[in-house]
Amino acid sequence: MASDSTSPRRSLDDARQRRLLDAALTVFMRYGYRKTSMDEVARAAQVSRQGLYLHFATKEELFRATLQHTVESSLAAATAALGDSSLRLEARLVRAFDETTGRYVGMMGAGASDLAEVGGELVGPLIARYEGLFLDAVAKVLRASGLVAAYKATGLTARQLADTLHATARGLKYSSTNREAFVAGMTVAVRAMCAPLEEVA
């Protein structure tokens, strides 16, 4: 007999909840926390208001679950990209930063300026913890690639290199007009950082 976690019913419920959370993210990113209503999320997810409330009793609960789902999904996709040994280091890094940052370029609406403030209040260190896990994974890949050894004379660590790419990604998130522009900018930054590997080769 199938366990609860692998039953068709559980898979259906999980898929429905993911759809709700993806829709909620789009609405929160467009309108911000305070201006988003449960009705708008229900419409975006194509469910009834009552159907939404069956999953989430309050907007605060929905927001927390949306952030949790978003950071977990991004981290999983980025980690998979970093571990894809069929790709060159540059491509793995660009894809990983695209998964954590680039995918959100252009999603932020004019009314969403309260998200960072409300996010800090409602989920505390959640985002910082996931960012730390992601940057640890980037640093591990940089060490394994031999890039840190190429930078040995400069005294730079793998984590410092990862943090530099992260800062670049955050800057590009706000200055890029679309996701393609973000990827192009990150490609230049990653290529410049990885240049010492080409010299060694």
C-alpha cells in the first residue's frame, strides 16, 4: 500500500498547493503585501476564495508559505544547476544565479515596495538562511573548480568570490530591463571572474 507521501491524492494536493503559491507570488510581487487581497490571489490561481481559505487561513499564513516555497524552489533549481557536471563552470554559475535572482527580474510592481519590510517582519531570517545555503554551495563549486587556487595570490576566499557574484546579481536584478539582460550581465561578470582559469589552462 502506498504511503501518504507518495499517494496520488497527496501528489494532487501538493501540485494544487504549488499552483496556489506560484499564483500568490505573482500577485504579491505585483501589488505588495498590504495591497494584495485573498480574492486577487484566488482569481490568479483560478480557485474560489473558499478554496484558497481551505489551504491558508490568513493572508499572513499565505505570505509565509509563499516565501518558503519560493526560496526552497529557487535553491533546489540553483543547486541542481551547480551540480550539472555536463556544463562548464561559467554556465553553471550563470544558471544558478538566474534561478535565484534572474527569474524575478521584471516581476516587481510599483506597489510592491513594502515586500522587503513585511518579509523581514513576518519571516525573519528565512531568506538570509537560504541565501547563505546558496552561497555556501557556490563557494564549494568555486573551490572544486580550482578558481580559488588561481586567486591565491590575491588572498580572496571562495566565499568572498561567491559574495561578489551575489552582489553583482542583486545589482543586475534592479538595473536589468528583463531576464535576458540579467543573464547577459551575469555572463560578463562570471566570465571576468573565471578568466584566471583560462590562463592556467
